Amino acid sequence: MQQDYRTTLYGRYASTFKRQRPGAPSTTWWDHKYLPLLADLDRAAAILDLGCGDGALLAYLQQCGFLDVRGVDVSAEQVALAQHRRVQAECSDALTYLNHCKSTLDAVVAVDVLEHLTRKELLLLAQLMFEALKAGGRVLIQTANGAGLFPGQVIYGDLTHQTVFTPASLAQLLTQAGFEKLRFYETGPIPIRLRGKLNVALWHAVKLLANTVRHIETGKRQTIWTENFLCLAFKPG
């Protein structure tokens, strides 16, 4: 039945789900959140976008000067939209595609992908990403944060979600596959214009309050509170 639900839901993912969720990240947001984590790569670096969706991120990376970017997605609707943007994208299962990429990639980007996979699939995905990268290559992951302030909205907001991470559990997955130098970042607001700067200040205040409550309850604190988080990890070089 697993394949049946995926065929049904991904078959019309763009037309029945994505169009109901306006507010995709702007290129300005990507400038602040993604680009600094990729900026040191050679512009000829081979970059694969897993779950590339409608190709917006691929187009953005091309605009930033990256010459060898391509993507895969299981949704034919999404891939058609990506190809309309004139980016290199194909309809394929990520696990199948990665199996043919041994030591050929400088970076793998997976934005809002891991939460759609089962634990068994995730163990295989982590290993295949590791094997697909050249020595010193990196993965950039964005995924739902089970330790966020309001995790239920992102955990249960998509019927295709299977597994939800915290930074600790994602580290558990990646380190067992061989990745090192893991770094974690919040998504959240960026300090653009007065409204953005005010949102950043308010977010710091909310985090302070949340950590106070957490410390009272458990004696613990955490740094990542946003509903999604980013992880950068490297294959030993």
C-alpha cells in the first residue's frame, strides 16, 4: 500500500497540495540562508537537488553562477514545472538516481525531502548520498523540526510525511553514514528592512522565553526552535 499512496499523492502533488501553500521562500531569503553554505564551492561544482520540485532553487543556483546543477523529483507534475523553467530536472526516485552517482557530486541539496521517507529508506539515502559525493563534498539539508515551537503544524501538515527529525536525530543518521563536521542552523526571519529586523529581535525574545520554560522543566536548553532547520555536513576529504 505504501507505493499506492505515494503514486496517488505525488501524482498530483503540485496541483492539489503545493498550490494551496503560498509563501515560498524568496531569493532574498535564500541569499541569507542557503548561499552562505554553498558560496565557497567552485562555480563548476556538480550540485544535485533532491526533490527539486518546480525547479525554483535550481534556477536560483544558476542565477548565482553555478554551471552544473540538476535535480530529481518523483512528481511528474513538479518536474514538468521545473523543465518549463529551463533547468535540468528529471522524474526519478532519489534512491535510484543516487545509486548511479558514485563519487561524482560536489554537493547534494535536499530541501524538505527527508521527512517524506521511512527510517529504512533514510538509512539507505544517507549512505547513497555519502557514496555519491566526492571526497570533501557536502550535503545541505532542510527538514521539519520536531523540536520546534509548534511542531504539529509541520509534522501533520502533509500526508506524505513519514519521519520528523530534531538536530540530534539527524546527526545520528548522518554520522552513522560517515559524515562529519555537522553544523545546524535555524530557518526563521532575516534582517531585511525594518519589519525583518523587528521580527529577528522578537524571535530572539521568543527563544529566550522558550528556553527558560524548557530549562525549568528539564534543565536543558536548545538553539534550534524554528519549524524547519538546516544541516550542513561533509564527507571526509
